[in-house]
Amino acid sequence: MALAIYRKYRPRTFADLLGQELVVEILTNAAKMDKISHAYLFHGPRGTGKTTAARLLAKIANCETRVSDEIFKKKGEPCNKCRPCKEIDSGFALDVIELDAASNTGVDDIRELKEGIRLSPTSYKYKIFIIDEVHRLSKNAFDALLKTLEEPPSHAIFILATTEEDKVPLTISSRTQRFHFRRLPIQSILQKLEMIVKTEGIKIAPDALELIATSSEGSFRDAESLLEQVINMGEAMDLESVERILGKVGFIRTDALAGLILAQDLEKTLEYLADINEAGFNLVQLTKDLIHYLRRILAYKFDSKLGEYYEREFTINEVESIKKHADSIKDPTKVIDLIKSLIRGYSQMRYSPFTLVPLEIAIIENLKSN
Ligand SMILES: Nc1ncnc2c1ncn2[C@@H]1O[C@H](COP(=O)(O)OP(=O)(O)O)[C@@H](O)[C@H]1O
Ligand SMILES: [Mg+2]
Ligand SMILES: [Zn+2]
């Protein structure tokens, strides 16, 4: 595949930005009414569409079709055909300045930025400043930015993005329109991955694709780069390959292991663990996944409404398994003790050369008396 997936499949319209309905609604309405603000703050986990939305706004502010065609403008979208739209898509727009605050915090960078803000756009209507990871700007840079935001020049639009909203000084964030980008539900991620493999004519097992989606923890970027990694490996694209690449077992094995443990079957549990260990999987990761899985099963036992939340992180079949395990629990205190031992085991494993031992001990401790 010639193009990196995340570039090739970056949404080019708000309609393609999945799972951020509220953000999309407000921004497209602003676009329809020509009420683009001068400063935005996009915050939320990585890979949820912040930079994508920033570029969409940059296109909308400068789209020529929106100026010449009143009816088109009512769509609240960029045309993706005019010169500014195309240039912004290709990343060669002089008036769209993308800055990574994590690496551009020097005095010179800020002086340059200040200078840049003062000057009018070279060929567009608006000059757009997209400042990524804005919470990492230096004190000097923040001061400069603050001055600008107090009286932004009419030709400039600032789009600040961050994964850590609480680290952005209130003096800055209070001068912006703030938007929260949500972690994406597994179904949206799966939907997009399916669209990508279909378009590219790639054959991949459904359970392998599901593991990619669930491993991405709500980040499209992670899901897409994982998919790309799997494709580039050139192996059979099945569950085992994906597990190997991730170095972690998929849901099926975590689920099977949890089932054996909850059934209090010590022998089978130990054998299953030995198999997983032999296959070279990361046991620390396995323990972490197991703890999270058991915790969800336990919590579901006490509050079945949690099923709705789980549907954001798990596939339908996986949610069914959680429910089934929860129903099978007779004595919740045993599961609580087990989780406590696993947590203890987990913290020991991370600093121990014997990763298997703390995990085994935790399990034996809890299942032995039966
Ligand atoms: N909400 C979304 N809908 C569809 N694809 C998305 C979404 N968010 C991110 N992506 C995909 O992930 C890639 C990285 O997204 P990006 O906007 O750079 O994330 P962020 O800036 O929030 O870290 C995009 O190129 C796109 O392919
Ligand atoms: Mg980004
Ligand atoms: Zn356009």
C-alpha cells in the first residue's frame, strides 16, 4: 500500500468524522451560518479526530466554493475541489501553520510565530494556526499566545489541540470555544476498519479485525496503524498473526482463561497459562487484561446497566460473554479476593524477572482450596 492508511483515510468532510456527533453538529452549523470563531480548543484522547477537525475548519474558512455558491455553503462542509481545499489536504498550504508545541517551544519559534500572526495571509482569506499539544508550550510562548488571543487579528484563526486539557492555563482556554473529542466506540472503529479493508481489497479474518479494533482503546489512529502493521507483515491475516504482532492474546484467550478461573478449575487454568507462556505472549499484559476483564464481570454482576457502557468497548459477542460469566458467579467475595491477588501479582511481575510466578501464585492462592 503506497499511502499510509491514516493519511489516505483521514476524513475529508465532517460527515466522515465518526463518533463525534456533537462536535460535528456545532461546527457544521457554525460553518453554515459563517460564524467561525477566532479561537478553538479541541481536547480529548489521541487519534479521535482533533487534527482532522482542525484541517476541516481550515478548509471551510478558506474554501472558494463556499464564497461563490450560496447553496453549497449551506452544507457546512468544505468542497475539497477548490485550490485552498486541495492545498490544505496535501499539506502544502502556506497559510495553514501547524505547530507541535512539544517540539517548538524555543524563543525563536515563538518570535517567528508572533511575527507570523501579525502578517496577513499570503493567498487565503484566513491564516490558520493549528497548535498541537498546546499544554506543552513554554511560559513565554503561553504569554505570547495569550496576548494574541486577547485581541486576535481578524485574519487569524487559532485551533489549539491537547490530550491534557487540565494542563492548559484557564487564561488561555477561557478565550476559546472548547470541544471535547470522545474516545471512539468500538463499533465506529470496526466500521471504519471494515470500510478500509474492503476498499483496499484486503482479506483479513473478522476476529483479527475485531482484535485490532478492541486493542486500539478508542483511538482511530492506533487502530489504523495497527492494521497497517498487520498488512505490511505479509503473513496470513488471521487472529494468531495479530496476536503475535500485538504481543498480546486476544479476547478469546482472555475469555477462556477467565472462564477456567471462574469455574475454579485449577489444573486446567495452570495448563492454559503454561500454553500461553510457551507461545511467548506478554504475561504482564495478559494479567492486566485479565484484571480488567474480571473487574467488568464482577461489576456487571452488581449493575447490569453497565452493559451499555461495555458496548462501547467490546463487540456484541464479547458483551454476551461478560454477561454469561457474571451470571455464573455464585460468591462475589471470591472474585474480589482473586482480583486483589492478581493486582498484587501484577505489580510484582512488572519488576520481577519471573513474570509467570506471581501470576501463578495469585491463581493458586485463590483456587487451591477447591
Ligand atoms: N472521528 C474519526 N472518524 C474517522 N477517522 C478518524 C477519526 N479520528 C481519527 N481518525 C483517523 O485517525 C487519524 C488520526 O486522527 P487525528 O485527527 O490526527 O487525531 P488526533 O489529532 O485527535 O490525535 C486520521 O487520519 C483518521 O484516519
Ligand atoms: Mg493531532
Ligand atoms: Zn473548497
